[in-house]
Amino acid sequence: MSSETRSAVARTEITRWRRKQLLDSGFPRALAARVAADARFDLHELIQLVERGCRPDLAVRILAPLDESAR
């Protein structure tokens, strides 16, 4: 297996793990899939906000990465 293939497999596994953590925390499927695939989101911060009563969609808005074009 090439290093590129191993990297792709590792990224897929990490995304899968992130999605499961978000689903277990109450995120809707589509939102969990989108956020899990974007490594710019701090998973732990998102989950903490939700555990404190924040809606998942609002937590994502609060912690959304700044758009590169906004700089």
C-alpha cells in the first residue's frame, strides 16, 4: 500500500470517527457528516457547546472557521 493510499484511509477513518462522535452528541446526520469532513472545526469545542445546551446548528455557526475571503 502506498503512502498516499494509507493517508487517504487514515483520513477516512478519522472522518468516520468524528462523525460518530457528533452523532452520539445529538447532531443530525447531515450536519454531522459535513462537520466531520471539515478538520477546521474543533470537535471537542462543538461537543462541549452542545453538552451545555447549545443546539448543534448554532454550535456549528459559533465555531465556524472564518472564510478565507473575509480576511
